[in-house]
Amino acid sequence: MTDKLIIFDTTLRDGEQSPGASMTREMKLRIARQLEKLGVNVIEAGFAAASPGDFEAVKAVAEAISGSTICSLARASENDVRRAGEAIKPAKSGRIHTFIATSPIHMEHKLRMSKDQVIERAAMSIKTALEYTDDVEFSAEDAVRSDMDFLVQVFDEVIKAGAKTMNVPDTVGYSIPFAWGERMRQLIELVPNSDKVIWSTHCHNDLGLAVANSLSAVLNGARQVECTINGLGERAGNASLEEVVMAVKTRRDIFNLDTSIDTTQIVPASKLVSSITGYPVQPNKAIVGANAFAHESGIHQDGVLKHRETYEIMSAESVGWNANKLTLGKLSGRNALRQRFTALDIEFANEEEFVAAFNRFKELADRKTEIFDEDLQALVSDEAVSKVNEYYRLVSLRAHCETGILPIARVVISIGDKQQDAETQGGGPVDATFKAIEQIVSSGTELQLYSVNNITSGTDAQGEVTVRLSKGGRIVNGQGADTDIVVASAKAYLNALNKLHNNSERAHPQI
Ligand code: KIV
Ligand code: ZN
């Protein structure tokens, strides 16, 4: 057993399976660069066979990143594995992660395959994957509800076929820490040649136990944890990377393991993922929540001031808080902005794009005296978001609120090359704005979520709005940022409509 714990990040694949969180190639590239800076060992960049867009995204990440292994997911089918193999080809170090379900319920109702057929498909996919890379991972989907004897047989065969990493997923978030650790221990004990491969754990959070289960697997021999930034992921999410890493680091006395993670990059990674996906982080979330290091009670405050360790088991700085640096202001010039973008690893395809960002920065600086790194990140996300598809574009917005009268909003938007306007009342200025937009577009969508987050502190902070819309089974998240939250809301709503209009279809890996 090695004393290293491999951190396999699947924010760009399982994280992307969160409702509405699907990401463009540029978005994935920005997150991948931050994951590389964070020091994750493996980046699962996507599911290459899902869509041409995801294939291109995995390929682009494979081209751009050299400090982490780049992985693509693939169902156990020849086509999926070959697509994954082609997508990771440019990577300095590339991995194919192939999987097939092994539980009776999945084999009977989803795959309609016998045990022998499942084993045959798993072994065949590994052989095909080995044509592209010698770094092949196999997952027994729904291992949590699979029969132990069958699991042992499957893993035995895939080790013989040449896979190097054996991933054991709790696909449905059903396990509890004791049972999950025990399952890992038994597999390592019973599978022949188990010491020749790396055992990995992949937990979902349906019972709120993904991190606890992952750690229990680690205590029982797993040396790779699959996780996501902010615990993003399918349904209740995956094990959160920041919680796993900080638990292993803070309780080194128990785990006696190291990771390659630069923990000071955790908060920047969390903020980037949240701003790109539109999934806000709850304030009381461990490690990356706004209150994670805030001491409210007088006794705690007094204790921390006298000796930090009285109430803190790790420092805010060690996970990257305090990155809230004042960077630029109204008088800052192009060079200063360019340097700050470079420091934030934000690249522009050409000078025109940089000039557009500079102009937006100037507009923002007119309304907000202090511009922080987070404002610059939001500004770039907002720019990227508005480029998704500019079919609907906000031209102007006027909203009026006054005590005792119903708020009213007038919205002008361009649709293709035409401009249209509407004026409506609503329960509040945001409600009136959305109603006015709907009066123009009649989208037939259902609003599933509306959330506002301040990007930095203070009443002049930019508000970052997420709007989730659904239509005919499709769900999209739209985002917008502005110092005026009514404007941010209108941008977010139009961004969601643009994504729906942009009707790009992708397959889901588990179907
Ligand atoms: O949850 C799961 O089983 C997965 C596999 C594809 C690893 O995401
Ligand atoms: Zn999963």
C-alpha cells in the first residue's frame, strides 16, 4: 500500500450531471486549469461519447493540461471506449474510465444482460481501452447493491484484462460508513491480485454520507477517492473534494496519508465552480461556506483571539480564504488588468476579447469602487455566459419600486435582429421583469429555482443570480452578474432561455 491518496476529481463529469450544470468547452477549460493548480491527480474531464461538444471539451482539456492525468468516462461499449480514447489522445498522461452495472436490479431492468455478458463486456472494453492507454480504470456501477461473490468475480476478470484502478461506486448513496468500509476491506481481501491495483471509492450523497463513506473506504484500503468541488453532482451530489482532503490532512494522525493537493487553492476552486455552474455554496458548508470560519458567539470569539486553536481545527488561510484581495479600481489601466487576469489564469482568445473585458471592467468600476478577484472572475463568466448563444439579448431594463404601489418593469430585448419590448407589474421588480420577458417570448418554461448570491461583501457588491428553467424534460441553469440584482436577474433569465434555444443534446452515461 502506498502512503499517497490519489485525488480523482469528477466535477467536469459527475458534477456536470447536476441539473442544469452542463458546461461548455471554455468553462471546462477554466475549471480544469484551476484543478491542475489545486494539484488533483486525475481530472475526469467528461464523457466523450455523450455529445460532439463533450468530446471536444475532453480533447481541449487533454491538450491544455499537463500537470494532471486527463480521463474520459466511457460505457463498456466499443464505440464509447474508442471515443474516449480519441479524446484523451493529446494528453501527456491520459486515462480511460470504463464502467458497467453489476447489481441485479441494473442488470435485469436496465442492461437486460446476464452475469456472463456483463463480464464479457467489461473485459472487452478494457482490452479496447488498452489500445489507447495503459492507464485504464474500471467501475462496477451500483457496487453497493451488487452481490459480493459476483463483484469479486468481475474485479478478478478486469484485473486479468489489464485494468489498473478498481473503482467501487455507491451509485445511489445507499451505504453507511461501517458497511462501506467493510465492503472495501472484503474486496481487497477476496479479489486475487488485489495488491497489484489501486482501489478507489466513488460515493454519492443521498443520505448525506458521501464523505464519511469515502473516508471509511480509505481506512479500509482505498487509495483513490473520486470527488467533486463543492460536492457538486448527480442528485444530492458526490463526496466533496475539500472535505475529504481536509479531513485526511487535519487527521493525519488517523489516516497517515498525504495528498498532492495545494489546499490554499481550495476556496478559489470552490468559487470558480460555483460561479461557472450557478450552484451557490450554502453559508454553513464545511471548508468553503462563507461562515465556515466565522465565530459568532462571544465566548468563541474571545477564545480564538487569545489562541486560535481553541475553536479552530484548521486555519482559514490554509484553505485559501482571505484571497479576497483588493485588486483594481476605476483608475487602473489595461496593463494592470491584463496582469491581474494572467495571475488568475484567465486567458483571452484574442485582443478583441480582452478589450471587451476591459470595457466591462471600466463600466463595473464606475459603479463599484473596489474590484476584487471574484469580481473579475464573475465578469469573465458573465461574458462567457452571454456568448452561449446571443439569440435573446437584454437591450435595456427599467424597474420601478415604491411603497404602496405594485412594482413595474419595462424590458427591451433583441430577438435575432428584431427588438421587442413589454411592460408589466409583478410582486417585486424581479417578478415584474421575468413577467415582461415572458410576455415577449412566451417560452412555455417553468421556473424551478431562483437564487441570488453576493460575489463579495458590501452593499455595492455584484449580485450573481442563478435561474433554473425546465421545458419538456430539459433543465438549464442561467446566470447573470451585475451590481443591480434586477439586471443580473434579467441576464440570468435570458441566459437560461438562450441555453434552451441552443438545444444541444447529450447522452447521459447511466442510461
Ligand atoms: O455513480 C456512479 O456509479 C458513476 C460511475 C460511472 C462511476 O458515476
Ligand atoms: Zn457517480
